[in-house]
Amino acid sequence: MTGYRRPFVDTAPFIYYLEKRPQFYEEARSFFSKCINGNMQTVSSAVTVEEYLVHPYREGRRDVIDNFYGFIRAVNIEIVEIDREIADRAAEIRARYPGFKGMDALQLACAALSGCDVILTNDRQLMQFAEVPCVMLADLGRSTEAD
């Protein structure tokens, strides 16, 4: 995944990397390494924070919560807040793509309005979004072999 300067990262890549889930851990690790080594401004949103932290809070896993925030700081990931402009764009996205869920539309709106040039996700449905290209984490291993 080269040629991108401002990637937006959906929730799933954080899960695979931080929880070392074997299915896509290597792809996520490689991606985050490229972001750090390539000095890319990586972006995510408050939606990712909410989605990622539900299980650690439910399970009382303060260590996982601290690890998440430590990673965000260490990699200098910009977290976009949800405001009225983003909510409005998300509504517009859901109107154009009726199958999109509210949280997904918020993620896409954050990526589009914050000038991201690619979205890394593991949600194939988001590939329909025409405004910002989406790359599947599952496909990242294949594209990084050629990089």
C-alpha cells in the first residue's frame, strides 16, 4: 500500500493488530509499520475509539484500554471528533448508499472530510464508497508483496 499519505483506519485493523489476531495480524502490523516508517499521518475517528473499547470496558480490562490509547499516542494517530458537519455528511452517505450502517457512514464521512486518500477496512461493503478508495485488510498482504 504505497502512494498514500493520509490513510484512514477503520476499527478492524486496530483489533487485528493490537489483539494479535492471527487471521490478519501480519497485514495490520505491516501496514502500521509502513505508516510509522513512511511518516504518514494516520487518521481514525471517535467511532473507532467507541467500537474498539466496548469489550475491554465490559471485561474490566484496563490494560487493554491503556494499550489502545498508548498505541494511538505512539503512532500519533489523529482521532477525528464527530461534529455536525460529519453527521450531515454521514446522513448524505447513507442516503446514497442505503445499506450502510450509521457507524460506517460516520467513519466514511470522517475520512472524506479530513482529507484522507485511502480507507483501510475489513468491511467489503464499504468498497462501494466512491469518494475515497477503500482497501481491504484481507487484500493488503497481496498488495504489499509488490510494494
